[in-house]
Amino acid sequence: PALRRLTHYLLAHYQKGTRPVRDWRKTTNVAIDLMVYAILSVDEKNQVLTTYIWYRQHWTDEFLRWDPARFDNVTQISLPVESIWVPDILINEFVDVGKSPPVPYVYVDHHGEVQNLKPIQVMTACSLDIYNFPFDVQNCSLTFTSWLHHIRDINLSLWRQPELVKFDRSVFMNQGEWELLYVLSHFQEFSVKSSDSYAEMKFYVVIRRRPLFYTVSLLLPSIFLMVMDIVGFYLPPNSGERVSFKITLLLGYSVFLIIVSDTLPATAVGTPLIGIYFVVCMALLVISLTETILIVRLVHKQDLQPHVPAWVKHLLLEQATVLLCIRDRTKFIQSRTQSMDISGQVESNDSTAKLNPYSCEDPREREASGEARPMLAEGSLLTLGVLREVTAIRRFLEKREEFRDVAREWLQVGYVLDVLLFRAYLVAVLAYSITLGTLWSVWRDV
């Protein structure tokens, strides 16, 4: 048979340990090609990228030539890899041996051109930048070079045109977490300590993460909890429900962070922006709870507290109400003025009653005989005692009304301060959200 005769003819005196050139000064040119089949995993912690590629080599072996007419017009034959010379081209970024299926044969045509085609699972070191997670784009290099031979012995070239390699997605599995953007190729010479140069062919695999899963599972729950925190400001500050509501939100957000901590990528050199986003959201929730505790403490002022200072009234009850467009800002001032007027009238009546203890008697009775004067004196003493009791009750009620006025003043200050802090908190949350949204939208479109 022709194939057996041709194999015996080619390998009978073949020396696979020698570079296949008849003139040792001639350089063996190896053309290589690469097609990305799948992105298997991206290990951010260990900075390792695992890809599955289709790798092709092409070179000329001057000792594997024949005349097709002598062998039944056979122009191409497959030979065992271990029987012929194969260039020692490796990937510099290799960190582990992948589970690649063995391909034991190569194709050789009658001109001596050898084609070595094989799939490789590549586990390579890659500098992964996770700051933009989950909208990150990674650029990992695969550097093919001869580990031993200098450039004068083995030179590298690209099998296809760089434009064809760049946008070739014909075999890429496009259903995973990562999307292949393009593959760049670059040839360069590399030397170590001024020694002989080595030929290097670099392929830059640029991939982008699909962020939909992380947006739904990470960003949306956090946004919903922050919205509920903002809605919680509409609870009345003089009720105790707001504090318990915000504490529940803070506990829920803590549990949420514990759940998603395993999802976030972790490296020793940096933290993704989404991690900073979660920390800032937690800080905003703590600030919101602190503000709520302050307001509740303010509106629940105990009795025997001093009146609101004049500068606080000027800043919050006059200036801040105009700035915040609070419509009923004069209601409290009017009601307090009326209560002070009523208190003044009562005090004037009390003074008159003290100066004239017999003011309740008829003048004609005072002109009566002196015989009735002792009886009237006894009646006046009883009346004075009753009057003193009534005066004490009135003073107690006035004092309680004064305490209520102080409580109303602090309540008014608490409401105005609550509106002021709420709007400042809302502006901070909106500015923070808009900034992050803009950054992520720009990164997504890169």
C-alpha cells in the first residue's frame, strides 16, 4: 500500500532530534495561529485565567519531501508527532497543565510543510483588574515563544492576517459569563541580559463580563433597601416606629452583605468599586439611624428643659423654614403668642384679686352694721383659702402650659431639622447614585 511505503520511506532514516534544515544557517520559520473556543473560568483571587483555544502551527521540514508520482499520487499524509521534529514553542504565562486532549498526529504534504493542529486548555497568569466589577473588561496575554532556540534558529510569524485573527469568533462559545471582544496579535524580539534574542508572538485576549446577573442579584436589592430607608423618613419623628424601622433595615442590609460576600471577587491588591458602594450604603444607613435617634431625642424633650435658644429659633424657625419652603411655619409662633397673652391676662387678674380681697363683696353689704363684720371676716378667711387653692391650681396649670410650650418649641425645631437633614441625605444619596451610574454606564460602553 502507498501510505505504508511512504511512511517507511520518510521515517526510515529520519533524525527527529535535529532541526530539519539542510543548511544549518537557514532559519526555521514557524507560523502560528490561535482561535478562542471558550472562557472556562476567571480566578480573581489567584489571578488565573483558564481558556480553551484551538492552536495551529505550520513549518517546513526539508527531510519530509517526496514525489507523489512514486507513491500513487499521495500528496498528504499523517505522521505520529513523536516520530518527527516539533518546535519547542510554549506559552510563557503557563501556571498549570490543563486537561487538553492529546492529538497524536500531524499532517505533512509532499513539499515538506507540516501542520500541527491541537486544542489546548490554557491556565495562564493574568493581571486581572476587578475595580470596575461587574462591568469589567479584562486583557490577558498569551505569549508563544521557543524556550530554547534563538531567533536565528526559529523565527515566529502569524499564520493569518491580524485583522482576521482580531474579530474571529467563529468557534467561540458565546453563552457563558464572559464575552469575547477581540484578539490582538503582536510580534516582538525578546532578550535577557544582552544575550541572543528570542522571537515572541503575543496574543491579547480581551474579554468582557456580562453584568446582568450581578445587577439583578447585587445592585437591585441594595437599591431597594436604600429606597426604603428614604421612605422611612416619612414616618412621624415623634413616634418610636422610625427608629425600629431603620434598625430593621440596617440589620437586613448586614445580612445581605454577608450573603453576597462570597459573590464579590477578592484580591490582595484592590477592592472592586461595588464593594466600596456597599460600604458607603451601610454608612448612609448608619447616618440615617443616627439622625433619626437625634431627632427623636429632640422631639421628646423632658420637662424642666430650657427654652429653645434665640439663635436656634432664628436659624431653624425663620431662615430654614423659608429655605425649605415650609408652608405652616407661622402657626406655632401664633399659637405661642396667644398662649402668652392668655397667661398675662390671668396674672393681671390674680394681682387685682390679691390687692382687693373684698372685691367680690357688694358695697352695700360693707355699709351694714358692725355686728355682721366678724361674720364677714370669717367668710373672707374662708374665701381667701379657697382663692389661694385656686391660685395654686392656676399656677400649676400655667407651669404645665409653659412646659408644653417648651415641648412645642423643641418639637417645631425637631420637625424643621428633620426636613433639613432628610433633604441633605436625599441629595447625598442621589449624587452618589448618579455618579456610580454614570461611571458604570461609561465602563459598560467601553
